[in-house]
Amino acid sequence: MKSPSTADLSIFLSIAQHLNFSRAAVDLGLTPSALSHSLRALENRLGVRLFNRTTRSVALTEAGERLYARLKPAFRDIEDALEDLNHFRDKPSGNLRITSGRQACELVLLPIASEFLQAYPDIRLEVVESDALLDIVAAGFDAGVRFGNRLEADMVSLPIGPNLRSVVVGSPAFFQRHPAPKKPEDLHALPCIRHRFPSGSMYRWEFERGGIEQEIEVNGPLTLGDVSLMVGPALQGLGLAYVFEDMVSEHLAAGRLVQVLADWCPYYPGLHLYYPSRRHVPAPLKAFIDFARNVRDGKTG
């Protein structure tokens, strides 16, 4: 039996990582049909089925799981060895994949990324927007951006933005029809714009004052999966919205929105760049970490 090439095994690893032919094809720069053909050739050469495939799903067989478990650390060692060559270049090169929620992208990540890519033209950055709490290692990401109070213990984190604040806002027309809430419990009687997480759970509005914490399950006519979409309905008077202060600061200054419950909305830890503590840090990621730290400390520009 002719031994599979490293290219054949790379195809297997990419499919095993994504469990999706289309995403693996994009990752490798191949067409899905070419990827499928290469996999069939590999399975025929090895004499075992590595994946169970249907029109809706892709899953590793027992043989595929065993091969994936043995190959993954070996290929990681190869990647780390190649990464070491970056130390001999004037500037690092390579690919960098970061996952981030949409608001984190808009508020912090993309402004940093734009400057970073100008400083490091040989690095290719892919940002994948997702509000789900992903296992970045299993999903094939180098790093992620998330709020500091939502990080796993085995992650290294770096604050890359200031402390943030969420505010409760409504339009002047809304408050002509409804009384302004004086305490969080008053929200139960008011129409609010709700937020559903990708997991399906509903966000309970969080408040704190003087060491007292409260979570309020609000009700209202509209539920959205993206916080940034709440500003428009709030401006139209549909209900109260609980959003990042930076998203509505101009509307508040112009009087188009009115803030309530301000004393129950303290600042909290802002956005963090996080990455696995147990892995060798690739050169593109190390460059991004250093650059983000300098931006935070005002040492760029």
C-alpha cells in the first residue's frame, strides 16, 4: 500500500476539524467536489471509512477518530516548527483566525485589525463573527474576543478595550405613553426589546448598585438576536432597549433617546483578546497580541 502524502492527510484533518466539506474546501482553497474526491481516494488507499456522510451531516467513524487523535498533535508540531522560521524574517507572515461577536468586532476588534494589517502586510487575518461561546481550539481559531467575565480558566487573556457600560434607553415618545422606571423591577410593567442568545436562551437584563445585583426577565413585543438592531426600534418608540452606551451616545446627546436607571448601570470589564495557554503562540498571533497591547496603551500611531 502506498503511504498517503502529507497533502492527503491535511485534507483529512481539515474535514475532521470542520465536519463540513464546504468550510474545509474554503480552508484548503479547493472545491468541495475535489475535496470529496481526494477523501474517497484516501479511504480507498487506507482500506477504511474515515467519515460517515449524509446529505445533512459529516461525522468521524471510530477509525477516523483514532486517526484524527494521532495526527492532530503531529501536525501541530510541524506547524510550530514552521512558525519558528518567522523569527528569521523582518516581519512575521501567515494566517490568523479570530472569532468575535458582532458588537466586539465593531467596537474594538476591526479598528485594531485595520491598523494591524497595514503594519503587517504579510499576515492574512480572518475574522469570523459569532456570538456563540465557541471552543476556539476545537473550532480551529487562534484566538477570540469576548468580555472579560466570560472567559474559561485555561485561557490567557489581554484587555484590548476600555471598561464598558450598558444603558437602558427609550425615545421621548415612549415616555409620553409610559412612566420612566425608577428601579429595575419597574421594567416588568414596561414593553422592552428582548435579546435571544444563539443558544436559544433569553438575556436577563443585569443591574447592580451598592453591591446589590439583580437580573430582570423583561417582556415586550420584539425579540432580536443582534443587540445593534435594537437601536432603531427604540428610536421609533417600540420599547426600551438595553444596549452598549457607545452605540447610543450620539442619540442621547441629541435627545433622540433618554437614559433611565443610570444609577443601576455600572461599568464592567471590557473586551479581552483570549487564546489557549497550553499552545505555542504562532508568530502572527504574537504580533497581534503585541500590537493590541500597544494600541491599548496608546503606543501606536
